Amino acid sequence: MKRLSHLPLASLHRVFSTTSNLHSRVSGNGGALEGVKIIDLTRALAGPYCTQILADYGADVIKVEQPGKGDDSRHWKSAGEADKWKDRDGMSYYFASTNRNKRSITVDIKKEKGRQILMDLIKQSDILVDNFIPGKMEEFGLGFDTISKLHPSLIQASISGYGPSGPYSRRGGYDLIAGAEGGLLHITGETDGPPTKPGISIIDVCTGLYMHGAIIAALEARHRTGRGQKVDASLFETQVSMLMNLAASYLNMGQEAKRWGTGHPSIVPYEAFPTRDSYLIVGATNNRQFSALTDLLDDSALAKDERFTDNALRVKNRSELKRILSDHFRTKTTNAWLKKFTDSGITHAPINNIEGAMTHPQIEARNMIKSFQHDAAVNGEIKVVGIPVKFGDTPGSIRQKPPLLGEHTESILKELGESQAIISQLREEGVI
């Protein structure tokens, strides 16, 4: 059989239309997506996070990277991290946190032979995921209209800053920019303070979550129709969708949102209160819980105070209630309050740092830290957060370490049927 990488582009239609090899590589991992093959053209966070979830669930994800550099996040190291890696440019904890269970192939898709290799890979795959600026895939000759004619069952999932239509479609997208334009920074921070960035790239993460679910929905649709489809998501639309009740209040009442610190715009009390030594989150979302809280504080008369007898009044008089509750909580340390709240049925929590979160008793109980051997690490090991969703019959698994740049290039090309001589030639030409 002729190798696809040696065929002119016009000849690929016949090959695509007669080849039904979508599930040719079955890894036997037992995951829910075992047998599903994904080509991952994404970098940074939203896209890689999406494809890592699918990989954790059993999909075979091939990460296609630019030769010599790869995913930008390979180079995003925190202070002091460089000394943790033998190869200081090719791996980071940031990259490791979103690229496990993937294989890496380096291909220069700006070159014709590189694009042909990518087309070979796409031919054998179920899903193509990218996060290029809209229009870039079309410039490469890899737009959905072109590919779908050759491979009608392919699902192409694209992530961008603003989506493929509209006046901002060609702008690059970043989490902080989407947070600013999509309203998140306006509502994040202390009431009288400046806008504040959330501690993680929450919009990137949520976009990856949205897209992974959309991809699985598109797979289910393909089971019914036999056809693939284009799916697109944007950071901006993700953020707007997350405004939820705040957007509804504005759209229906013209009510502008504001910053509340750790407080809630429509539930009181539900925020952080200062203790003698730190802070404690406490929430009483209905009258029964508020009454239980006042009993625990030895101030049961507070529940009968006409200013606080229901949630609407507590919202109206939040400043007075916060002052009273803060005075109570300042009388004891956080640990003393935690002991008193035990088995009370009242929602509460300390504000943990990362160490506190990683040593929480639920972490071990729910198997939420994994470690694996990695040659690039100075100490030979990488630890990562585990899989948060558990399956009864088809569990997700961490089977493979985050790949070195181009680690699987030769093995993947050999799966496509390329000879060692051709692989060596492609490497000499800078295609791989």
C-alpha cells in the first residue's frame, strides 16, 4: 500500500473514503474511551487540559508539537524549578500537570511533508483538537470543510479566544484577557478594593472542561449518525456563561454586579470571617442553618432579631450581621472553631494553603496524588494531582508520563508505515 505522506493532496480523498481504521490502535487500558484516537494540536492550558482528561479516560492522544520548541508550557517554570530538571528547556511542572498519558511527535506543519504526515495521522483518528487563531487551520489546508470531505466521521474541536465569528474572532485569546472583558475581574476582589485575578487560570480550565464534554457529546452523536462535526469553544464565551445568576440579574433587571470579597451577593452569611489567628469560611444558606449557627455561637437571640429573620433581610443588613458574627469568631482560634463546628451540620472550612490542601485527609482517601518515574526529573520522579472523577466499571488511569519533546516521533511514524530511511530523511529536512 502506498504511504499517504508520498501522495499528492488531491489523491487523499480516495484513501480517506475507503479507509475505516478509526479504532485500529487499541491500548487495552480499560478506560471509557479506549480505542478512541485523538490528534492534539493544542498548547498552553485550555486545550492540553481538555485532551488530558480524554487521555485519562483511555483515549490514545498524540500531541503534535513544533520541532525544537514544542508546547510553550514546557518552558513555563516557577522560581527555582529549573534546577529540578536535567533538560532545563524541555519539561516543566506546568507542562507535566496537563500532558500525561499522551505521546509526542514533532512535525513542522508549515512544510508540505509535515502537513502530509499530519493528514496521515488524522486519517487514522477520531478527533482533531486545535487552539489556533480561527482561520489558521484553513491557511494550512486543514480546515474542517477540507478534512471532512476526506474523513466524514472526523470530529474537529477548536478552542480560541473569541470564537470563529464576530468582530474579535481574529484576536488572540488569554485567560486574563477573557476574565477582564467577560466580567470576571469586575466581580473578583474585596468590596472596596481593585479588581483581582483568581489564583488559577479558571477560564482556561473551564473551557477545557466544556470542550471535553462537547467532544464526548459529538462522539455520541456520531454513533447515531455516522458523521463527525465541527465543535468550537472560546474563552470569552466560557467566561460569559459562568456569570450565570449575575448575568440573569442584569439581563432581566439591569442590576449591575459588584465585588463582594469572599461574600455572596444573594446568600448571607456565606463568607470568610476573621478568627483569633486566621480565617474561617462559614455558610448558613437557610433559616434552619442560621438558627443552628446562632445556637453554636451562644447567641440564639440573633436568629430572632427582626433584621435577620430571613435571607432577604440578612442580605439587606449584611454589614451589621457581618460585624456581629466577626466579633464572635474573633474570640477563638480557627482550630478551636473547627472542633466546635464538628458534627454541627453547619457548612464550614478553614482556608488552607496548598500544603493544607495536599495533606487533607480526603486526598489519600480518594487517591488524588499520583507519582511516576521520569528520566527528565533530577530526582527521577514527578508527582501530579490524580483523576477527580471515578468510574465504577471503566476507570480512568495515569498510564504514561508526560512525554519528552518528540519522544514518540519515530514510533508513531513507523505505525504509519514509514521506513527508517524515510524517517531519517524527514529529520534531515527538518520536517520532524
